[in-house]
Amino acid sequence: MKTVVERFLNYIRVDTMSDPNSDSCPSTEKQLQLARLLAAELKELGLEEVSLDENGYVMGTLPSNTDIEIPTIGFIAHMDTSPDMSAINVKPQIIEQYNGKDIILNREKNIILSPQDFPELKNYVHQDLITTDGTTLLGADDKAGIAEIMTALEDLISHPHIKHGPVKIAFTPDEEIGRGADRFNVQRFAADFAYTLDGGEIGELEYENFNAAYAKIIIKGRNVHPGSAKNKMINALLIAMELHAMLPSNETPACTEGYEGFFHLNDMTGNVEETFMHYIIRDHDRDKFETRKDRIHKIVAYMKAIYGEDAILLEMKDQYYNMKEKIIPVMHVVETAEKAMKELNINPIIKPIRGGTDGARLSYMNLPSPNLFTGGHNFHGKYEFIPIPSMEKAVEVIIKIIELYSDK
């Protein structure tokens, strides 16, 4: 049997960074390299109905080993890594029996993983950690989830005394760029409910997330030589600054936490002639979410009245919604996961996701899918790390959830 660590180290060798500027699915051809590897591994384990479709989605079924009627449970993880940092030539380091002090990731570049900056490290003293070498991300988001699912499958198959119903597996592309559920075939997957393995520290259990939208604003100006610009120049950059100043300064990501929503100016580029602004709008509460969108519309309308109807163009689109609405009617999926953790002496950390997950969109596609921990920290960057015991516990949680539904 392969350990969860062996699998993880194998998967992170494959660069699977997704590309938000690509229109293809998957957005990068290199994701298919890992997809093929995973499909072959599912077949090797003995799963049935293993498929890899033209869009890069891998699916498989572990058939029931009992005549008892048990719900069909799905487990889902994504293959791509974030475009925020390179995933080429990842060189993981295993820190044995972490001593609670600074970890030198890269001596040459003086890159240090320190508990002064990341105090959560203190929670893992005397545990083995996997870190980066300071030049790439690690890829625990979400190759740790894939490794944990695969290891749980092998454990179930090797211990047939553990009774279970049908278990469905899916590995998806392009989650990091918000497209992981775009072409997910829920009917083919055919699970009653599922869990995404895409969370962070040990114990995380999430079934609430932001309602999300984006707003793209184009401001048209008029450029004239500044020496003769009086009453002629219209500076699109200044209009953009004026527009942004109408939003509350304390409702940004840097000023909010928990259930607090925000407006986030994610990108602004341009010049006097034309300026582009890209906002993301987030709130857990649906009514407050709609109010935030309405505020943008009203600000743009006000600016149009001053500078002209054609001076400002707004495109706004909803991206995903809070999955809580779809989870509450089947709350047993959360309660069972919580019970599984407690039986394994894991303290459940139930909190809202200040972001999104494939599970949110899948829940609105009639596949309720709360999110479970993988054990990782500091995703998307060079300070990413994952404690090995947390990965092992994630494997145990998957198996325990399956056992609990079998007992029911």
C-alpha cells in the first residue's frame, strides 16, 4: 500500500497550474498529465466506471460491498494549482519532528518560515511537516485532497470488512480560476451528496461560503495635451478614483473577517483616455449581497449623470452563492462529518469560508457538497506547508464518514 505522503509527493511533481486567460477546458494541457495518472491509478485500485472526459474530469466508482441500502457518497478534489505562484519543479522538504523554531526554506534567498509570522506552526511541534524550498508553492491545495481520497480508497479496498455503499470519486480541473464545476456532470457522477476535500487546517468543516459577484467597469476619458487641456481633458484615472472613493473604505478584505462582506478592487489599469476597474463583491448574507451590488449600480448611474451615459460601462455578473441554503435541508452531511471527527479525537472547526469552493456551485447543481480539511496552511505561496499527521487524519475522516453511513 502507498502512504498518503508517497502519493502526495508523486502528484506535486506534475505542474498543473491553471490559466485564467485561457478559454479551453482544462485551461492548461498539463492538467491532463495528472488526470491520466489518476485515472490509471483508479483502475489499478480496482474501481469501476473510471473515465477521463475531454474536459479533464476524472470519475470512478467503488461499488458497494453489502446488500444493505446505503447512500451513494461522493468525494471530490481538484487537480489544478493556483496561478498566483509557480508550480514548476516543486522541491518539497520534509521537516522531521519540527522543533518550533524558524524553518529555513531557502538559505540562498534567505526565505524563512517563521512562527513569528505564522504562529499556527506552534500547533505542530514534534510533528513531521512538508514545506516548499521557497521558490514555488507546494500544491497541497489540492493535491493533498487527492492523495487523501486515493489512500482512503486503497484502505477500504484492502479491508473488505468495512461495509460501504457505492463511493463516487471525482477529480476536477480549473477550480483555482473558478471553473471547476463548469462542466461537472452531476448526472454521471450519480451521488446522493458529496464532500470536497479542499479545506485547510485539521478539523475544518465548512458549509457556508460567500455569495459572489464581479463588477468590471470601463471609464472613457478624453486625452488632450496638458498644456492646453483646460475644459477639454477628461481624465479617466481621476474619474476612477472618484468612483472608488464612494465605496466604504472600511469594507475591504483588509478590514473584514468572519461573516463580514466586502468590496475588493482587484485590478485597475489604464490612462487618461481609458481606465479599467475590476471589483469582486462578497457577502454571506444574500440580502446584503444584493444591497452591495445595488450600491455599485447606483454609483455608476450617478457618475453617468455627471460625465455622460457613454462615459462609464458596467458589467456585473453573479459567480456563485452561499451553499448553506442547499445544505440545511440535508444537514446530516455536516452532522455526520462532525461526528466522524469527534470519534477520531479531532476538534471540528466549523466556520464560514471567506471565499468559494466547487462545493458551493455543485450544491446548487443538486449535489450538496460541504468542504473538509486537507491539513494544509498558507496555500498559493512559498510559505505553504502541511503537517503529515493532519493528512493521515484526513484519510481516517473519509473512512469514518463512510463507516457511519454504513452503520445507519
